[in-house]
Amino acid sequence: MPIFDPATWLYLSAGVILGIVFGALPGFTATMGLAILTPLTFWLPTDQALAMLFGLLCAAIFSGGIPAILINTPGTPASIATTWDGYPLAQQGKAGLALGVNAFGAFVGQAISILVLALAGYPLAAFALRFGPAEYFALAVFGISMMVSISSESLLKGLLMGMLGLAISVVGLDPIMAYPRLTFGSGAFIEGVSFIPVMVGLFGVAEVLMQVYARAPHRLRHPLPLERIVPSGRELREMAPHALLGSIVGTGVGIIPGAGGDIGSMIAWGQSRRLSSTPGAFGHGSLQGLVASCTAANAAIGGAVTTMLTLGIPGDAASAVLIGALLIHGLQPGPMLFRDRPELASDIVMLLLMASFLTFLVGLAGARPLARILTIRDEILWGLILIVCVLGSYALNQAQVDVWVMLVSGALGFVLRQARFPMGPLVLALILGPMAEANLRRALVLSQGDVSVFLTRPIAVVLLAITAGSLLWPLIRRRSRRSTGLNSDRD
Amino acid sequence: MGSEHAPRCACLLLFLAIPLLTAGCGPEGPYPAREIRLVVHASPGGISDAVSRHVSRGLQERLGVPVVAENRVGAAGSLALSFVARSQADGYTIGYAPVDMTIIPHLGYSRVSLGDFEYLTLHTRAPAALAVPASTGWTSVDDFIAAGRERQINMGTSGSGSIWHLAGLALSRAIDVPLTYVPFSGSGQAVTALLGGHVHAVVAAPFEVDAHVRAGVLRVLAVMADERSPLLPDVPTFSSLGYPDLTIDAWGGFLAPRGLAPDRRERLLQALTDVLASDEFARFARERGLEVEVRKGEAFEQFVQQESERFGHLVAQAGLGLAGAR
């Protein structure tokens, strides 16, 4: 039993600490940390090696939310949606509370998704295999429809940003014919514009420029020394349904191979806003929005690990590395693993739970000291953020062009934010555009050009119907209110 | 000199002493005297990265200097290759030679030239395996051919212009059955689509499918190699089935910039072959389902040229990439 082994806890702690560093630095990702750590676990016993790797994974996704809350810069793509409510909370002087909710949400999301893995991993993962090109296209369309709910003030500006994102996402090799598009004959953008440098620029650099420019009025209000980090009972009750929603959405999206916490948390945030009784607070420091995005980002871990362990399929880059690590230890993930070695499966579930529990403790203990980062003098903090942005965007591929992409995105983000264009639809389109395009075309190759394939496959139809329904719902509601003569100005 | 000057003097002395610290950076001792970097074209996590990290650790033990695997990802792998080609040929920069380097130039969007490199050694190979769902009832290549004559067969590949796409094209020509190619981003996605029944067949490396074969979900009909794959000992080779020229594999090697001094080259090669011959590497390769094959210097270079010619024909026939537009 790994839970009684002190050495396992030791390696787990090492993994958690490394994970917090990799997750919190924008541009450095969980995948990168895992890939660097994996060869070093070669000599460790399996339990301890897995403890270290799982610790890193859980902690990195959790800690990606820390810079999202404190400096409006997601540490990993999974925490993009965390910036939408986390940062406004920090601006209101509630950074400690936001960090506490992030730790709490991370634990709930991870624990629920791990329990789902333990109880129903195989059937759910087998169901996820039914996602073919047509279903992925419908899922991407559903995700892209979230543009409407994350457009904050002006729908027109939001949609414009979404179009810009889709336009950027077509740069690079055509997914079917391998024909280079909009690369201007240079090799630099053959594989498209890398997403992480864009994200780091749009959020990190643009945020620094905003603060430098706005100076006094935009300054963060520093957290009070005795500010609480644990939410009150009433706040917990209000957040609970949204935490559950986030966990379910995150686990579900995580199980689907190729879709992860970045997509999951944005969808969860959008859905949570639709179902909330206070949708107006979303994007202005809503605890419900924050907890929905945090839980979903972290629940995607359990989802992806489920697919990896039960089917042996790498659902995302991080689980691809984990498969490599398991192979080093002579374990082949897949249906056989759970059939032949059930004791191992229960060990893995326990290690994951230990990792998420330790992450939770470290996260709660760290919330107060971390919130004090905001008391660093602005000039120094800005300088540090810029350095990390440059390092993070270069570290990804060690390509000079990524640093330029990051700086250009930073300047663009600054200008657009000055003109009050929202960033959400842009990143959503960048993530989902390639998924929508490639799968639309794959589905049409498979059906020999017959578009009815999107209307005859049940999962695709359901997803497209939900999309249509949620887009039309506000119109229907307005009409029915008008016809029943109720006051329609209430929200 | 007053005592209040003492700290300032100390600072000055320390400042003057800085050149002493860099004294070691003058004329170098015997090669290797400092860190060597191994440039990898793929992101952390993939098989090329795993091999490179494993080998770099072995090299480090044998050469006594740090050997760091550095991922330079982009431009379909040619970013890393042009980086190596442009580096000083001093033995401190070596690179991973992926099979793609013999394909990408034919697709027309890379200026990497095979003549820019000093070829050190081939390290591993993984043959193309033709995999189908076990539920199809196709148990042999003949069943596959018969099915293909009757209806459209959708073949998932790891991407347009990838090695497994070319293997599919070569297969289609050899068995004279048209195939519809559905490119995915990487083998993982293609195999996932095969498991879900969204495509009828996939060409991939044995290690990419063997877990599913052992679980009884997928079946490999044949491998495109001269000898059977140790991972799939029951699976026949295409050459034994009467397709002698159908041998395609994803190989990997190591290279250095052109013009590397022969003594350094020998030193590197000696350390590399030692790593590749070690039990540890054998174990690693077995676990990852790779076949170790060492082919040094000129033999490796000739092999690369042959592969490039072969793939050039396939790309031109299929009209892929920019070649298709001309």
C-alpha cells in the first residue's frame, strides 16, 4: 500500500513542488515537466516514480491558476478561464480568497474525476471512443458557440475577436493536403502559430503593458494581511452546484481523447454562467465562475488519465508522456492492465488521490504567502513577469520566432484591450479552430463529401442541437416573457 | 590609504579577478571539454525525445561532460535540422536524424539539404504495421485486398506526408487497391479512430498498436519489413507474402554538421555505439518496441540517400505538399 510508505510521500512531495513551479510559470507546462522528470524516475520503484509524476501533474494544473488569479496570466492553457473571475477578485483585494477557492476547486475536481476513474473508468472511456471526426466537429462547434457567453460587454466585439482567432488558426499546413497556408514562404509558421506564446503574450505581456499604461487607477489593491482564504459557509453553498458542474464537464471533456482542461474549463465557465442565478457577476469576480473553471480544469486530469489507463490511448500530450513513463516501468496501459493487475489499478487510484490531497494542502498553506506576491513593488513585479514571459515562450520549442509571436501578441492584446475587445473568444477560437476544421474535413473525406453525416450520427446531432438550443435560448426566453407580459428587465 | 577605502579596493580587486575565472575558457583541453547538445526535432514526450534523453544520459556517462537534449520544434522538423546544419562543426552540437528528413524536402517547404550533415549512426527502426480492428473478420492481407476491391477502405494515417502516409501509398500501389487516406495529427489519434471504428485500417509502428493487439481489439495483418517484428512474432512480413519491395520503417539516427574533424567524429561515434550496444539501451528499446540497428558513417549516409530517392518518387506520384501544386 503506497499510502503507508514514507518514501512514496517524499517523492510525491518532490513532484508536487516541481509541479507548482512548472504550472505557475506561464509558458512552462505540465507536459514539459513530466517529460523532463520521466527519465529521472527510471531507477525508482514504480510506486515512487508514479507518485512523483502524478504529484507533478496534479500540482501543475492546480498551480496554473495561481498566476491566472494574481497577474491575469494563465500558467497553463487549462487555467485560461480562471483568469476571467480570478483576476477581478484579486483586483478587489480578495486574492487570498480566490487562491483558496482555486485550491479547493482543484481538489474537488481532481478527487471527483479520480473517483469516476475508479468506479466507471472503462465504460466511460469506451464510450469516448465513439467520438469520430463528425463528433469532434460537433464538439468544437459547441465550444466555439461559447464565444457568445464569454464576449462580456459587446457581442459584436467578441465575435470579431473569434473571427480573428479562427483566421490565425488556419495559418500553417493544411491538415488534409499538407499544403502550407499563409506562411509567406517561410518555414517558421509551417506548423501554425504556436498557441502558448500567443497565450503568454495576450495575457502576460498585455497585462503588464495595461498596468504600466494605466498606472495609478489600474493598480491592484493589495490584499489585507488578515484576509481570509477559506470561503464562508454561504459562499460554499452557492459554489457547490457549480463545482459539481465543473467537475462533470471537466471529467467528460477530459475523457474524450484530444480535448482537455483548456476546452473543458471554458465550456464549464460558459455553462455555469448560463445556469447561474447571477450571470451578471460572471467575469467580474464571481466565485461561482471561478470554482466552475478551476474544478473543470483539474477534473480533466482524471478524465485524461482514465482514457490513458483503460484504453492505452494518449488523450493529450501529458498523458502521452505518462504512457512512456509507465512503459519504462514495464506497465503497458490499456484494457489488459486493469484486467490482469487490478491491485495495480487500485494503487494508481490511491497515488492520484494522494497527489491531489497533498496539492490541496500545499495550495491552502501557500495561498496567503502567494497572495503577498502582489505586495512586490509594481516595477519589479512587471519586470519579473516580462522575463518569465520571454523564457516561457522560448522554452516551449526553443524557437526564436515564438518569442516574436509572444511580443507581437502582447502588443496586439494591449491595443485590443484598450479598445475593450475581450480576449476569451480569441483564445477559444485558437484552440478549437484547428479541431473544428480538421475534423470537418476528415468527416467529409470519410463520407465522400456527404454533409448529412453530421445529422445522422447521434452524438453529433445531440451536440449540435445543444449548441443551437443554447444560442437560441435567450431569444426564446425574451419572446415568452414578452408574451406573458412579465417584466423582462430583471436580469 | 584610509581604512574607509578598503571595501572599495576589495571590490576593485574582485573585479580585476574576473578574467581569472574565465581563464578556463581559453584554448580548450582535449575534446570533449564542455557541454554537448543533442538537438531534437520533436516535443518532449514523443518517442524521439525519449530516445534522445536516454542516449544523452548514456553519452554523458561515457564522455564525462554534460550532454543535454534540446527540443527545437517547428517547421515539420526542419527547424532543428537547419539549426544543426548552421552550427559550428566542433562536435558540441549533434542532432537527431528523423526519417522525416528524407521526406520533408520533397514536400517542398524546407530548404534542408541532406548534404549539410555528417552522418554518425542509425540507432533504431520501427517497421510499418498494417492494423485493422479484430472485429472486421479480415485475418490476412488477402482478405484486406478482397475487401478493398469491393468497397472504399478508409485508412487513418499519422498526417499528410508523414512516413505512415507514404507507407499507405506504397501499400496501395503494391497490392493495387485504392485507399482513401484520412490524415490525423499523429499516430495516437489515428489508432484511437481505428479503435472507435471510424476508419477501417491504420499503418503505424508495432509499438503504437501492440497493446491493443494483445488486448484482442486490433489485428496486425502484416509488417513492411524483411524480418518479423519481435513485438509481433506471429505476424508475417509483406516480403514473405510476395511483396518483396514493400519494406518501410520509421528510423532514427544521429548526425552532426558537415565538416566535423575526424578525431572528434570518432570519439562521438565510439561513445554512441557504446551506448547503443549497452544492456540498458537494449532494455529501453525493447520496452518501447523499437529495434536497435547500428549503421555507421558512410553506410548510414548511403541509406539516407536511398530512402530520400524512394520517398521522393512516392511524394511526386501522390502529388503531396507544394509538389502537388506545381
